[in-house]
Amino acid sequence: MKTALITGASSGIGLEMSYLFARDGYQMVLVARNRKTLEQLSKEIEQKYHVPVHVVDKDLSEYDAPQQVYDRVREIGVQIDVLVNNAGYGLYGPFLDNDRMEELKMIDLNIRALTDLTKLFLPKMIQQRSGGIINVASTAAFQPGPLFAVYSASKAYVLSFSQALANELEGSGVTVTAFCPGPTATAFMERSNLKVSKLLRMGMMDVKLVADIGYQGFKRRRTLVIPGLKNAFLANFSRFVPRQWLIRVTRSMSERE
């Protein structure tokens, strides 16, 4: 039985991907901060899909948390075949106004933890010449994001890192998918305070649909998955317009209603 480890599994895209992998017979390792929520989810998945579920309650923004997750997986005695680096959050507002420690914590979660977990779990996949990694980035990765500066930059890292790693791993039997959703109806919008932004005029995609598109793209071994024709158009459009004009438009779309 193959095993999938999903971070940020207690809500949003991570939750929906947990259902999708379990539906296809994967044993699950679910990682998030809230143990009670994870235990409730594990019972639900075990009853519905009849697969083993293990929970690891860790705040991945803490420096040694990725190593602790890795050590816990070794204690459980499972081999991770698919790693879904989904945990992450954003902060909306001018850089100078946002809380310094919150932005550093966001960098730790969005960049450092994702990189460290990949570093820890990838060698076994390479050894077995089989496996896959889904790194959840964002359409924000395709252009600088005024009023969302650190988040956009962190997701640009995820996109660049994932595409470079996918190239390095060609022929290894291990795939890497950079998954780049646009605005999605999840708790992320609340935590990031994005509900005050004009971006919502574009509408939000349903989280179940977004997760399924990402999952199907991963199964097709695609390096880049952007759910939604509008999101794909806007992401690609950014390649063909002057950078300064693009930044001004992004700033305008990010401002408060």
C-alpha cells in the first residue's frame, strides 16, 4: 500500500487532497497543528475509505518541526511515496505595516519547511525510483505582489524550486508538481485578510474542484498545474507584458474595495 503525507491537512486544499488520495487507496499521514481536528479527520477517512491514517500534530513554522515529522514517520514505520507540501499562509497589507514576526513565520512555513521536508523524504523516493511531490504554490508566484509582497515572493520561490527540481529528477522515477491555484474558497482567505481586496471581484474557485484538478495533474505527471482557464491565462499573460505595468495592475487589483 502506498503512503501519502499531506501537510496542512486539516482544512482547505490539504483536506480535500486527503480525501482524494485516501479514495484511491493510499495510507495517509496527515500533518497539521490541531491534533483534535486531525483525529476527527482520521476517523472519518478510515471509516469511509478503509485505509490506515496516522496523524502528526506539528506547527511546521517551528524550526525543528520538519525533522520531528520525519522522525515520527520513521517511528510509525512507513515509507512516504507522495509528499504534498500544502501548509502555508499569507499576509495582506503594506510590508511596513505587517507584523515582523508573522512575516518571518510565514517565510519559515512557506519556504523553509517545504524545502526541508522535501530534502528529508526525497532520498528514499530516489532509492526506490518511485514517488512524487506536490508543492502548493499560487498564481501569485508569477508576478510581484504589492500589498502581498512577502507571500508572493515566497510562492515564487516554491514555483522556481519545484520546476528546477523536476528537471533535476528527470529519469529518476520521481515527479515534482508545482500546483498553482488562484483565489479559492478556503479559510486561507480569512487568515490572509484577502476578503477586503478587489481580487475577489475575479471570483473564487470551489476548493473541491481545485484540489481535484491538482490531483489529476499530479497523476498525469505534470510539472505545472494551474486550475481554471482564467487563472492559467493571467499567469501566462504576465510573461508578455512590461514588468512595471504588470506590477501596477497587480497593485490596483490588490487594493481594498
